[in-house]
Amino acid sequence: MKFKTGLVSLLVVCGACSQATKEVDVVKDSFDFAGQQLKYAFTQVDSVKANIPEEQMKRKPISPRTIEDDGTLRLVASRDWTSGFFPGELWYMYEYTQDDFWKKQAQEFTANIEDQKTNGGTHDMGFKMYCSFGNGYRLTHDAVYKDILLESAATLITRYKPVIGCIRSWDHSRDKWQCPVIIDNMMNLELLYWAFKETGDSVYYNIANTHARTTMKNHFRDNYSSYHVIDYDTITGAVLHKHTHQGYNHESAWSRGQAWGLYGYTMCYRETKLPEFLSQAENIANYIFTNPTMPEDMVAYWDFDAPGIPNEPRDASAAAVMACAMYELSMYNTEKSAQYKKWADTIVESLSKNYRAQLEGDRGFLLLHSTGAHNFERDVPLVYADYYFLEALLKKAKLEKEGTAIL
């Protein structure tokens, strides 16, 4: 009798061990969570809108960006550089589920930022319009979306400065810079490559390539880390300053800046097949993933040179962007493919297991522990972390099923 009792106990324990070690489908698990969490996010958005004073409603707050220090949800207007990410998340939910509920929600939130198609005062046209209308057009082939995107691309190239060979980034802080160009701008080139493919007009292709080459020449150090801001002389095109605006200091490697460069040059190679862009992407990847301050879970500290590591905030948003890039980069180098994918998988699994927000909590965001800059949005949820996390999951799923990470 004792033997039988012991055997039963052993089987129970073994069964529990089997359940505990059962491999979780990180893509399905994360999208199931995202579906519940984003439905909760809708209630939070509605609640904030219902309590905004009428005079503030004139600024039309529409999309979540982060959680404020006092715990409230921060909504932003269409002009904010982050306004396209929440609609983009909804398009990714539709892509994964094929559920028209998500399509309808995506269409509604996307429509809220159409007015940005003629906003020539920003370089963030790709972030705003391509992440929203671009994903919408890719998934629906809505001709209206195509027209909006083409107008957005035409607006973006009005900021191109031929004497410099770059698209101007900011118009603010004119007492500090003449013509600032930030590494983030590499992400906005995808809209131009798309416009070239749609129209056949080489002006888009040439501007994108020239911007990428000028950035490659002036933004990067010998170790392939990147400065954040390069300031150019508007008359001669000469480099005036090499600065940061969001990193630890001018000579440090701001983590999300490194991620923008990695993703940007990987995308440029996809669109052009020019070896110089692939080489740049791989060199940036090597800097990032062999960096002595990169943690084991591959979720970088907010700056690779932050002085208080390991007691510095992480940046889940930088990690998510890096994962997106590495899944795609793994397609282009057979010798390093497995290592590249392993790094991306480590990030995705870490984010899913250890950086996830509370279900029906944290104002509906998906991930915690992102950092916007050295002096704001430190260790908070950020909407673009969620967007690129979902993108990374889609890329992982498609790469493993079809052999391509291109959505």
C-alpha cells in the first residue's frame, strides 16, 4: 500500500514537472495577452477623454503614449511623434487574429491622424503615417490609404536639404542647432522607399539612399556606436556638432539610438540590396550584442554608457526594436543566422516573461520598463515599445513558418 501511495505521489510530481517545463508558445501567449490588454486600454482611453476639460479637447488627444508620474494615462494629439503607434498595434492585432473587431478599431484610430499627411513641420512622417496607414494599406489595399501615404511621403521630402544630404529633423531649439539630424530619422526612410516602389519616382529612392549614406558617414564612431544628433551648417553642409539630446552624454551610446540605426540599415538593405547597408547593420549588431554592458536577458540599459549600471533603468523599447531588426538580419547572413535569431528570441522571451504589464492594469500598456530619455519617461510603459514588441512577434512567427521576417 505504501508502494502504491509513493508511486502515485511520484506520478503527480512528475506530471507537475512536465506541466512546468512545457514550452510556452511565446507568440500565441503574448498575442492572447495583448488582445485582452488592448481591450482594457480602450476603456482607459475613453475614461481619460470623458474627463478632459473642454478647452483641452481642442488639442484632440487621441492615442496613448505613456503613464504620467501621478499614474494617469497620457494621451497625445495627432501631431505627437508617437501618435501612429497605437493604431499600428491594432493593425498588428488584426494581422495576427484576422478578426474584424481589430480591423474596425484600427481604422478608427488610424483615421484620427490623417491630418498629419500635410504636416511639413516634422520629420516623423514614417513613425506616424507608415506605422498606421502603412500597415493598414499593406493589410487592406485601401486606395484611400495609398493616397494618404503618397501625400505623406511628398510632404516628408520637403525637409530634405541637398547641401547636407539629409532630411532635417527638428525645427525647435534653433539657439542650439542650425540643422539637427537625429539617428531616429533612419526609421522614416521606409516610407520613401515604399513611395518609390509605388510611383517609380526615383527622387524618393535617391533621397533615402543619400540620407542613409550621409548618416553612415557622420553619425557613427569607429566602433559603430552612434551619436544621437548631428548638427550641420546650413550653408556649407559641414558638421558643426555631434551631440545627444536623450542619451547620457554627447559621447555615450544611447540604446534606442543604436536600435534605430540597426533597424534602419537592415531595412535599407532590404529595399536596395546595397552591400554597404548590410555591412553597416551587421557592424551595429556586433557593437550592441557584444557590448560588455548588455545584460544576459538582452534587454539593454537605457544607455550603454550610463554610469550606474547595473542600477540603471532598462529600455524595453530599444530591445523590441533590436529584436525586429535581428529577425530580419538573420535572413541575410547564413553564417550568423542562428546567432542573430537566438539574440532576437532571447529578447522576445525576456520581454514576454519579465517585462509584461499587469493584465487589466498599467493603463492597458503591454510592456513595462522603457525609458524615453535621461530626463523624462524613465522606467515607464511606452507605446512604441508595445508596437515593436508585437512587430517582433509577427516577424518571429513568419520567419519560423515561411522563412522570411518581412511583413
